[in-house]
Amino acid sequence: MRFCDCAGLSALLAAARTAKTHGSELRLCAVPHTLARLLRLSHTGSAFTIEQSDVR
């Protein structure tokens, strides 16, 4: 992912809510720096389980 704006973040949050409603969770893997920054700045990172990448 190279770009995520408020519409993309809204879609991710909606998907996380839907997953939670159905007893699951949305896991984000290999989160790019730009998305991690957006989640941090918007205080929405806790809506997801963020898998740590093993990229070296």
C-alpha cells in the first residue's frame, strides 16, 4: 500500500467492526510506515491486531 487517506482508514475500521461483530478480528500484516503513522496519528491502531513483520 502506497497511500491511505481517511476513506481508506474508514474502510479498514468498518472491516474491523464487521469482523468483531462476527466473532473475529482483522489482523494487519506488514504494515507500511505510512499506514502505521496514520494509525498512530488518528489513535485508531487499537482497532486492529497488528502483526510484527520479520523483514530484515
